[in-house]
Amino acid sequence: MKHDAPEAMRAVAELPSDIWRWRAVDVARQIRLGAISSAEATQSFLSRMADVNPRLNAVVHLHADATMGAGQRGRGGLARG
């Protein structure tokens, strides 16, 4: 995780260590502040799904490559406004 602003560092320190445990509003805020990247958030969620889906069988078709591509492109959208 990169920390560009003191506000982002403070806020991240108050959140659980695993991004997948964060509320959606916290994930969005930390991406906006530059504390984490959208690709980091996406990877966290994909990793969690890989860990629990064998027991739950909730995800039938996982398109991880396309999902990561979207996560990586997400930051570019923020930069453009």
C-alpha cells in the first residue's frame, strides 16, 4: 500500500488489515485518497473468493483476468476525473 497523504495513513491504520473486510465506502475512499490502488482492492477480493469459494460454491464463473484488468484500469478513471 502506498500512503500519499497523512489523512490516508491515519484512516488505513484504523481499518482491518485485510482489504476484503472493509466496507465498500472505505475501499472507495482509500482508493480516492491514493492509500491503496483499485488493483490492490480487486486482488484482495479475488484472493478471498479463492479461499472461501471451494466451501461455499457461490461463484460459478470467475473471470479473474478480466476483473484484474478492470481493477487496473480503475485508477486511470480517477486520474481523469
